[in-house]
Amino acid sequence: MSWQALLLAAVHDTPGIARAAAARQLGMSSGLATEATARLVSAGLLAERPLPPAGHRGRPPTSLHPHPRGPVVAAAAISHETWRVAAVQLGGTTLTATVRPHGRDQRGVLQAVGAELEMIHRRFGPRIQAVAVAAPGTVVGSTLVHAPNLGWHHADLSVLWPHYDPGQGRLAAGNDATFAAVAEARRGAAAGAGAALHLYLDAGVGGAMLNGGRAVLGAHGTAGEFGHMPFGDPGLRCACGAMGCWNTSLNGYAVARLLGDPPPSDEVGYLRGVLAAGRAGQPGALAALGQVARSLGRGTAGLVNALDPHVVTIGGLGRDLLEVAGGAAGQAYLAGLMSFRTPAPPVIPARLGDEAPLVGAAEKAFSLALSEEGLKNWITRDPGEG
């Protein structure tokens, strides 16, 4: 990667970073940092501002910021209950955002999200350098292959961005839990951790293992389907077709079985309701959630034993589960760890909440925009094109 791309990425991570600090961080000489900065300012990618005087002689130090008319990415996140769309500038600042509930109709949701993305395109035009979409299911390429809780199959997510050019690779799609993991590693509870494991609970559990803020995606880009590890009841069949998946002891259907209720039509909404009842101290809900929390703790221990992270973050409805039954989860986690893991990697609530998949989608889009090809696209764009 060129020095310019590295410098731009450093400003994206830390807007307002002093130029000298960025140079030290990247191992650049002062002269090289000055030259790279000048080129990025000239290209409309960065803005350079003087820092307050500190009593030093010579030229005043400067800080580096996103250019006010610089690159923007569009991000979308579809969940089981809502969709979110945002335009985000370099540095992670959201310029515009929309969130709407939906009724799970595949065609209607895709049309609504596509229309919102088109509004962003009309507003920002050629400043939009990449687009990323998060979806709650198995995503291969730009296709949402299977989203059991939505009832969607083989949804082509590239239709959301009609300006997509496959040859330029400026559209990305991925699993919502994976993107949430990236968000927590880059801008959330796991920021700065070398190796982080993120678990995201809603209709089952997914997530990702990350090294240096980058998700380990596997051979086909579908790593992180932790809910399909055989940590559940071997006598229960999962919606994926396998027996004994971890999801069968964690999702809303599992809680309904524990409470003697019929299978819910909306397992995520049902689980949310039981969590609210547990928070209010209802004994039946607390007992069921305690059992779910113990399963979460045991499975987390198994993943920690296998993957060796520095920290574990729990997002989605898992944050609420830790609030209600964190003691049960913690005891099961510690009991399941190999004895040499002392101190145990901390298990902490994720920080970004429901916004995490959208934030992660924006980070994925910026990984395209800040690549060498992305910088070339920006420099050679026609600013007059809409």
C-alpha cells in the first residue's frame, strides 16, 4: 500500500491526528509525510489545519482532517425488524441516516432500501466511492443466500445500487454479525485489541474472529457462523438442517420451549419480550434466560479455547442477556476454559448497539474506497458526474 493510502487510513482511524504523530505511527520521515499530505490535500482528500501554538520555534505543527468535500460511502443494514441507510464521510462521521421498520417482504424492503440509497446518490453524486450492505443471513458475494428468520432466499443485494460496476468492485455485502464485529473492533468495545472475538445474538448467534481489526472470513467469506457449532442439544434439528447447533439453545424458539410456549412467529421479538420480563424480575423468564446464558457462557469458552482472543465482545440481544443473567453466563464461561487461560480473556458488552452492523458496513465500504484502486477512482473521477 502506498504512503498516501496509509496516511489516509490513519486519518480515517483518528480524524484530527497531528501530521507528525501520523508520520511516527507509520514510520514516515517528516519530508515524506509533508509530500504525501500535500498530494492528498491537492486531490481533495484531506484538509490540513494548524495546531494551537505550543511555544515551539519554526513552522507550526498541523493536524489532518477529512476534506469537507472528500469521499463518502453509503452503507445499509437490514435487520429482522428494521432497515438502516447512512452516508458516512472519511473519519466515520455520519452525514445522513434513516431507519425504518419493515414487514419482512423481500421485494418491498429491497425497493425501500434501494430508494433511500438512490437519494444518497442524488445528494452526494461522485463523492460516493463505495457501498456496503449488511444482512441477517448467509451472504456469498453480493447474494443473501439464506435468511431463515426473514424467510428470504437468494436475494441479489447488488440491485440496491444500480450504479454498481462489477469491474470496479465498489460494492460489498456481508453478514450483519460479521460487520458488527468489524465495527466493534474498529470503533467500539474491542478497539485496539490485537485479537478479538465478537458474538452477536438475535435469531441465533453469529460473529467473527478479528486480527488487527480485520475479520477472518475463510475460504468462501462465510466464517463466523458460530451458531452452527455443535454446542446445542444433539437431538434438536436446526433450521440450517444440522442437528445440535448452538442456535437451538440460544434463540427465541429455545426460550419458548423452556417456558412451555408455542414456537413464536417472530423469534427475535419474542426473545426481546422475555428479556424485558427478566429485567422486570419475572421468575419464569429469569430461569429460562439463566439457562440460555449458561449455554452462551459454555460455548464462548469453547470458542476462546480454540481461537485464543485477547477479548470477547457480546452484541445484539446478547448485551441484554448479560445484563439480566450475566452471572450465569460468567460462571459457565470460566468453568469451560482451559486451566492455563489465566487471567481469562474478558467478556464485555459491545458498545455500538443496534448501529453496529451499519457502522461495520461503512467500515467495509471504506476499505474499498481507501485501497489503491479506490484512490485512483477518486483522483480520476469526473466531479461533474451525478
